[in-house]
Amino acid sequence: MSLFLIRYDLKGYEASTLQEKDFIVSLTLAQFNDFDQDQATSALLTCCTSSRWAHNVASARPFETLEALIAHSDTVWSKVQQQESDLLEALDGHPQIGNVATLKEKYRNTADSAAHEQSGANEADDEVLEALAQGNQAYLDKFGFIFIVFATGKSAKQMLDLLLARLPNERATELVNAATEQNKITRLRLNKLFE
């Protein structure tokens, strides 16, 4: 299955195979409803990489409102997340924050902070970033999947505190936590996709 890039021109839009350097721009709901199944599924995969979730949501088109799409997404996710393999597929779509250099770039880039889901973390010091990198690895080692949290508006210190609070949990608890956080992220991304 291919992802699609939406290109706008004065005559409307067209879908073409997404290249690695390309990205999905905003869609209207009407455009999304007009896509074929593969195009709609591919657009949804930019919001959540669970193929079963994306296929099932795309199959329910047309949607009259964004709110109806998101409500259906929530319903589908509540079923899909019950299969661990589907949940892990969604989590695999997120990069792990694995090293201090990556964390510094992510949390200190003031020019792009408004464009990222994370904000308010520009004052993260090296100790916090190092601890966050180590905590992310410890989480992955313990649970077998990445630490995921709805990060909008959270500082690196807040992220670290959340990670450390969740690290002692049992795997079953963290699967539930990860599914909840994934759905928050998916909802945000759906809203952005259809701005």
C-alpha cells in the first residue's frame, strides 16, 4: 500500500505516490470522501500506522463532519487496540527518542516549536535530556515497545516525570496507557489533516 501526496492546483487536487521527502497536506473532508479505498487508507496512515484501524475508518466513508470521522475513529480504535499486534503496529510508527543529540534538537529548536507537537521545552538541560534518553531505552527494554505520550505542551522535564512514573508499571498497564496516548495523538493528527 502506498502513501499519497496531495497536490493542490487551481483545478483541484490529485493524489500521487508519496515520496519519502513529501508529506500529506491538509485535506477537505469532501476530498477524503472522494478518494478510493487505498488513497483514503494511506492518508489515514499518516495519523496512525495501524493498518487495520486505517482500513476500517476509510471503509466507513463518507463522513458528513470531521466530528463524525473522529467519533468513528475512536470506536474503531477501541476495538483495534485490543489486539496487541495492531497496537504495536501503531506504536511502531513513532520514532524512539534514542539519543541526547536527537533530544536536544527536538526540545531546543525554538524556530520550529510551533510546528511540532511538543512545545514549551526549550529550556531542557543536558541532565534532563540524558535522563530522558536513558529512560526511553529502559522503557523499551522492559516493555518491548517505545514510551509514547501525548506530548503537546509538555516540557522535557514533564515528559521525563511521566516516563519515570510509568516505568514501574506492569506491561499490561502500559499497553493500556500506550493505547490511550496513541488515540490522543491520532485525534490531534486527524484534526491537523483536515484543517
